[in-house]
Amino acid sequence: MTELLVTPKSVAHIETLIGKGADAFVIGEQKFGLRLAGEFNKDDMIKAVNLIHSQGKKAYAAVNGIFHNYHLNALASYINFLHEIKVDRIIFGDPAVVMFVKEQAHPIPLNWDAEALVTNYFQCNYWGEKGAQRAQLARELSLEEIINIKENADVEIEVQVHGMTCMFQSKRMLLGNYYTFQERQMKIERNKHANELLLYDEERDNKYPVYEDYNGTHIMSPNDICLIEELEPLLSAGIDALKIDGVLQSETYINVCTEQYREAIDLYNEDPEVYEDEKFMLVDPIEAIQPEHRPFDEGFLFKQTVY
């Protein structure tokens, strides 16, 4: 059964999302995880895991940062903590996490998430041999590539089906330096009421959200992926998990998306023909609350990646 994976903003939000049909949750602390929708300190993690497990759902801890030597002691301690509270999976991108998990008496299974790097099934199977049970595929893959990886992978495959994606990340001001070099400037649009910061590219009429956390500055995509009308090939291929990424979104937005994708998955499981008939209406509640400056697209599902 395909899992609906979501990114809650708080412990209370998890309870709401369970009612909306979510199967699993990405939670964590930004010191260790990248671009989290919500910040969960250790007390929150304990409460969240207990709540999630009490409802028969799954808790995945995000530990997918890239770590320097001076992070390692804290990372080792955090891995111990995650084993104590018994999260279901640890999401990783750095081999240091694998090494610390292997030291545990009963290692927690791993989900490999290295953003744009997860592009072929040999990578997935390599990390599968190191302890990963799942790989989250790069967002820049076509449908054909996704299906080919699923057919040849020895691990579970996760695909993001909704939300913004990260285009650029750095602890340095590389983007600003680049535009300075080009003698260009991007306008900055700040909405204090919505706690929103946008870079405005007049040439393309795009607005890029800026997300800042412990790990640096992240420039996000100007569009939101929305695949609720394109789930049939993913579900028929047996993709193991569909992810809704709620970073920089409101609880209400994440709630509506979760509800609609739950209905879409259930409709397909009951009768694929019914899903095909009704899928175009499923997007309406999401479109009704979609920000005007963020159009939907299908990511790279039907086009080749251009680097």
C-alpha cells in the first residue's frame, strides 16, 4: 500500500493530519535536518513519536544535513536519542549518520535523501546495502526515469508529489556574489504579515521564496509541484511513498493537500477508473488556497532535466 508522507509543523498539527489521512510524518530539529516544515525539539520529538505510534502511524526523523567534524559529537548523541524514543526511520544524506547508526545494538532503518543526487537505481541499491530501506528520488527526474528506478531498485522508492523544491542551498552568500559579478540585482519582496521573503526575477517574472535555517540559506522553486492529477502511473508502478512537502506553507494548506491526496490515493485503490473520472475535481480545493504568485506545474515528470 502506497504511503502518504507529510511534513507537520507541530505536535498538535500531527493530530490534525492523522485525521486527514496521513500515514507517516517527517519530524526533526533543524540542527540536524534540512528544510523542516516545523521545528521539533527533543521534548516535542518524544511527544510526537508517542502520538504517532498510538495511532498506528510512522515517525521519520530528519537527519539529512551535511555535517562537519565539529558536529559529530552532537550527531552521535542525537542518533542515540532517536533510538531511545524508537522513531521508525532515520532520513539521512551524510554517511556519518550511517556509521553512527551501525554502532547501535538494534539499528533503526534508514531512508536515503540526498536531494538532487538520487538519480539512478545503482545509487539506491548501494545505500540499500549500507542499511537504507528507502530512497527519496531527486525532483529532477522524468516519469520514465522514476519508473525505471522503481523496477530495478532493491529498496523502497519515495517521490515528492506536492510542494516547493530547493533550487539552491549554501551557508555562504554565493547567490548574491553571482549577481554582483553579473552587475545585476534581484528585487527583494518582504511580507512581514506572512513572514515571507521573496527574490523577484523581473526578467522571468518569477518569485523565489527564501528559506533560512541553521543550515544556511535556501532558494526555493517559484512553482509548486502538483501531481494529484498524475498519480496513476506512480501508483500502478508501485511507488512506495508519496510525499507532500509543506515547507513555508501554512497548516491549513498542508491540511487541505493531505486530505485531497488521501482521497486521490483511496479512489485509485478502490477503482482506478473512478480516480480518472474525478481527479480533475480533487485539485480544486488546493487551487482555491494556492498563492497567486505560485503556479502549479508537474516538475520534470514529463520533460528532461536541463542543468
